Amino acid sequence: MTSSRRRSYLATGILLATACQGGEQARAGRADAGPASAETAGDPASAGPSASAPGAAGAGLRDPVRLTAAVEVDGDPHKFSGLGECQHTTEASIYQVPAAMWSTRFSTGSGEFRHLSLTLWQPKAGGGTQVSLAVGVGEDSYRIATVEGGETHGRGSARIERDGAAGTLYVDGEDATGRRIRLTVECPRFAEPVAEGG
């Protein structure tokens, strides 16, 4: 085979590979992929620092916003202000239970308040807001999970306050070891979640 023909085949292969990758990305981001669920929204309680690349603020976020968050662990306060993600939909489900869903996350890879992954579920049938929370402060991580049908950790209550397109999420509870966790996250707006994998 001549060198010019080899170069032609190589170029064709690269173009085909690029086209295939683009097709996969388009399918993964389809707006009609369906409502968010416990699986498509992810499990924030296990997301941890890998929610976005360490040291790369805003990396891995689909629709980043500048949010502020404040957490107290046994009364010890920590704050974060920077790029994160805020999502909300009224057409979600958790363990086949229809629910409204709010979620927020960020990961800095450094600093005292290193990462946050929070999802709140409000079942349409009524009942309290269910919490799935993972937060990293310094070298420690804390978890609260009260979602019915899933593995629970600690206890906690939550509420959501809306102000036009913006909103504030509140969590007050204890992790499984009894540490008091109080969290406030202020989101300037909420994006509609997109199911991945379609």
C-alpha cells in the first residue's frame, strides 16, 4: 500500500471516529430523553469530590451558575461561592415514586468547603421532603440520606424557598455518627435536568 493511500485511510478513520463520538454525545444530551429519576439524576450521597474534576472549578457541569453555599458541622461554619450546578424539575421519580426534584452540586478540589452534592425529593403524593446529601469539609466527608426505598444514613429535614427563577435550599439534620449538619444553598436559577443515555 502506498504512503498516500495509507494517509487517506487514516484520515477517513479519524473522521469516522469523530462522527461516532458526536453522535453518542448528541444522544446523551437529548432534550426528549425523559424525566429525571433516581438513576439519571445520580446519587449525590455517593458522588463526592469526583462530581467534577479536582482543581477545575466548573468542570463537568452541564449548565454552571454562580451559587453560594454555607454549611455548619457541629456549629463550625464554612462557606463557598463559585461555579456550581442547580437543577429542578417537577417531573422526576425516585424508586418509581413521582416527585419534584431539586439538586445542586459543586467540587473545588481544594479549600475547606471542598464539595457538595445535594438532591431533594418532594413526592407528589405528599409527605416530607427527602434528602440525599454528601458534603466535604477539609479532609472529612458527611452524608445524610433519608430517601424512602434506599439506604438511609442519619436523619434530616429540608425545605425549598423560591424567589422567581432563583431559590434557596435548606437542610438541617445529623449524619449517622450524630454530627449536626446545617446547610444553605442559594441558586440564582435552576436548569431543567436532562436524562443521560437516552
